[in-house]
Amino acid sequence: MFEAPVLDLFKKIKTEFDPKNISNPDKILPVASQSRLGATLPSDLETLKIIECVKQAYGAKTSLNIVGLKTKYRPSEGTVLDLSYLNKITEIDAENLLLTVQAGAGVKTVAEELLKHKLYLPFQTCKGSMGGVYASKIFDDMADYITALEFILPDGTFIRIGGKYIKNAAGYDLIRFLSGSQGFYAAITALTIRVFTVKPAARPQRDFDVFTPTKEHLRLKKIFDAQNIFNSFMIREEDNGAR
């Protein structure tokens, strides 16, 4: 069900919070190596280029500030990882009410394209990119509508979780976990989201605030990004000891 990189990530999370493997040992993580699916890479050239950029930064220990359409924050210094090039709508599956889209696609552009098919996003049109709205969690329940997610870890590992038609309930719910993390752990590259035939009612929209990690978040940062490659500015000087 899961590719090897996903299982490896699950294992790191498990080990960090349950180093003695007390809670439900072997329930999620398979013991047999043959149960692991081989890793696959994205087929589009843009994502492959970004993966290569991330790998180079990781090797050089260069911090990367992740940006999309720059409607949330604009880093004034440091090296930028620009995801606005990932702006394609991969598929509109009108029959099954699903949209697959790259993270840098603008929400307004996506909404206009869906309207041609008499379809609507599960939230009202707003500023920013699809990945940015998800990563900033300006709508509390956005993760409820996402069935699949693709992202890049700070070492360049490509991760694909979930499925096209239904969320994969096995394993850890990384789709919900990464919602609101603002690139602190990973760079979101694509998502599959449910769409609707009726325009949704307007819902409360959060004001944007830069992610402030707690001690638990800093523990998870060690798992995802031990070298603090992605959005290192989010870690305050006094938090470095906690890491």
C-alpha cells in the first residue's frame, strides 16, 4: 500500500515518539522488506527540477525559504525555493468530483477553470496558491477535502500519500498533519481535492500568522528536517536548544 520512502518516514515518527516500540508494535509498519513498494518519482519536469534544487541545498546545508505566489510572506533574505512554477491543473475529474492540481496554481485561476465545468472548490475564492492555502490552513477544515498529497522532504525525497478517490486511512494522517505547517517540514508540490457541483457557503477565514513551532513541533522537525533546511527563520534563537 505504501512506497518505501513513506514507510521510512512513518518509522522515523514512530521511533521519535515511541522509541521502545510499546504502542501497537508492527500494526502499521510491516516487518517484511518485500511488503515495501518501490519509490516512484513525479513525471513532470518542473517537480523534478525542484527536487534536484532541494538535493543540492541539502548537500550544501543551504537553508531554503519556500514561497509560492508571495501573498503570505516575502522573505527578505536567504535562498528562495520558488514553487510558483508548479502551476498546472493536472486533472479535472468531473465524473468523480475530484481535482488534481500543482501547489503553485492560483486559487482564483483554479476556481475559474472549475466553473467552466460547473464545479466549485470546497472553499470560497481567496488570495494565494492552492498549496499556500493548504499549508497556511486559513480554512480550518481544508484537509478534510484532500484525498492525496505530494511533497518533497528537505533531503530531496519525494513522497506521495493518499489516493485519488478516498483517503488512505492506514498509516499516519500526514495530510492533516502538514496542513498549517507552512513549509516547516516539507515542500508541498501537488494535491488532489474534492470539488462540488454547488457553490459552498462562505466560511470563516483565518488571518495569516507565521507558524510558531511548539516543543512537539521541534521534535518532529528533527525527523523531517534535521539540518533545518526548510524555512529555518521560523525557529527562534531560544528554540535551538529544544531541537
